[in-house]
Amino acid sequence: MSGSIKSNEMEGMMVSRSYHRIYPRYPTQYPIIFGWASGVGEGLVTNLSFSGCTVRCGRRPHVGADVRVSILLPERTQALSIDGGTIKWVDGCRFGVEFQHLALDCRQRLNHILRKALIHRLKTHSSRPDQSNVPT
């Protein structure tokens, strides 16, 4: 093989794939109960999106583990239960869950919660004074 072919192959292997989230995450402080094959735990959902959440707790599940979560929402008597989740990353006392399968009623409840979070975010940003005309 020529040196240029090897060089091109190496460049192709070293290209990093960037990760872009499809849905925005909204900061939250919701209690959560979760379980996977080798354990159960409870913690706090620190952000939430249509496709996943970040959990802060004392337990450390393994990346790739299937997980069931029940998010205790402030407005509801019934928890938001998601049976099909996967642990995507673990960092100290935090881990990320990607929602794989959501039942229609669960998707609708999640949609309602996140729609309210978006409206709150828009109202908060629009109520700030415009800083573009402030002299420096």
C-alpha cells in the first residue's frame, strides 16, 4: 500500500462524530425511582427532554443497562412511568437515560410537561430587559 492510502485510511478512522441532541433539555428538580437488572435506586431528575433525562443519585448503574423509571411530577398523583430506558452515560453521581419506548399516554404527559417548561422558558427570556441598547 502506498503512504497516501494509509494516511487517508487513518484520517477516516480519526474523524470524530459529533453528537447533537434532537430535543432541548429543560432543567427540573423531580424525584425519581429507577430500577435495572442488578439494583434499584432513587434520585433527582436534573433535566428532562422528549428523549431522555439526567439523574443525580448515589447509585451507579452500568452504561448500556436497561432501566425502568418513575418520575414523580409535582402536578400529578400518578408517576410518569417509563419502562423502556437505557443508561447512555455515567459520570460520578450522575447518569443519562435515553427513553426507548414510551406508551402513548406517557408520551402525551411528557409532551404536556415539556410544553409548559418551554412556555416558562420563553416567558422568562422575554421578560428580561433588552440589553442591546444599554450603553457600555
